[in-house]
Amino acid sequence: ETAGNIEISYTYDENGNQLTITDDTGTTTRVYDELGRVISKTCY
């Protein structure tokens, strides 16, 4: 996906949960529990 001049990419797990978002500022990673709730979010 492109927003203006910024390219944004996403990855998902087999349940459709968003695992990563990557753009020009870095990557945000999420970890989910067995019920699909976010239990960890890391930005780097």
C-alpha cells in the first residue's frame, strides 16, 4: 500500500490478525494470545 510517497506493508497470521506494519519510520510487531487479543506490541 502507498500513502503519498510512503510505502506501507502488512503481514497477517492464519487467523487474520495483523502481525506487522512496516513503513518508512520502522516496524510495529504485535503478538496475540490464543483468544486473538494483543498481548505485546513492539515498535522498532
